[in-house]
Amino acid sequence: MRTWTRAVPAAMGALALALALTGCNDLGSGKNRGGSGSQASGSGTNADEKKTFRLGEEGPEQESDMQKSSGAKYTVTPTEVRTGTKADMDNSGLRKDKEDGPQIPVYVWSTLTHKSGPAMEVGDMDDDLVIRADSGLRTRALLVMLGAAKWPNCPEPDTEKKLSPGQSEKICTAFLIPEGQKPTAVEVTRGFHNEPLEWPVAG
């Protein structure tokens, strides 16, 4: 199922409205997309294909399924994961609905590398990043719809920046998980027909 988590402005002087998409049965679809990744056409996953990596290890090439960058190939390399604090949440400019319960941010640093084909926007390359918590909860990146959320040492990436073959961009992405839980892996979803790639988080 899909659960929409809403955030309301913490103060009139720091307006921010955010949506976080969580759940475990629909994350393969990407944001408003029917599939993504190098095998999203439904050809299936090779049983011998490597799907688990160490943080800092580059994942396999993915192929864009966006019309404007059709045929472009890129890689995602999660490099660091850090769990934020309640103070980070309190100072972010966001206030969660009471029904969602207390939440804390998780920061994921990644390197996106354009390998070949037409130029791609950064926001299309990190679109399939997911954090898996120790409860089994899987959540996509926080999506700020109005205003901006502020996180320590995790600047908002320029999602509209275009990368050409050979270019890379280092970004930080913020996720929200329930307070008391811990991130166990970074995942890259690859449509309904392929298992996600994963980078386990130590500790």
C-alpha cells in the first residue's frame, strides 16, 4: 500500500510542505513511473547477477526510461549513511502530523555518474533511491513541495542539473524514518520485474 506522510509548516517564517512516500509493495514503480533500471522492460533478473554491494562500491549501469534522456546510462554509488537527530528534525522547518508519530532524518550521500547517451538530470538519476529500516519499512526520499527543509551538512541537490557522459555529481539525500528505528540498507529499485540493488549499512 501507499502511505502519504505529510509535513506542515513549523512556522510562518519558514514555510515548508513535504511529502514522504513509504510502503513496501509499490516502491518498484519509481515516482510516477511504470519501471526503471536497465531491465525494466520485464526481461527478468539474472540469478547470478550481483545485487548486494558495499557502501562506496559502484552499482551496475542503469538505463534511463525518461523520454527526454532515452538510452542514457548511469550508475549510483551510495557512499555514506548517517542517522540524524530529533534536534535536526526540530530545526528543519518541518513539523510532522501527530498521526505519523515522531520521525528522524537519515542522510545518504551518493555519487551519480553519467556513463553514456543523452544528458540526464540529477533528479532522474537518484529517483529510485530507498532507505530500508530495521523494521522492514522502506521509504523514498523526502519530497519538499513548498519552501525548503534545512538539514545540517546535507544541502539540497540541484535536481535539474544536467550531466553529460563522463560527468559525476556528489549529492546528499534526506529520508525520514520513525524515531527509534535504524537504517539497515540503501536500495535502488529497478521496476517490478527486478530485485532492488542494496548497500547494507553497518551497525
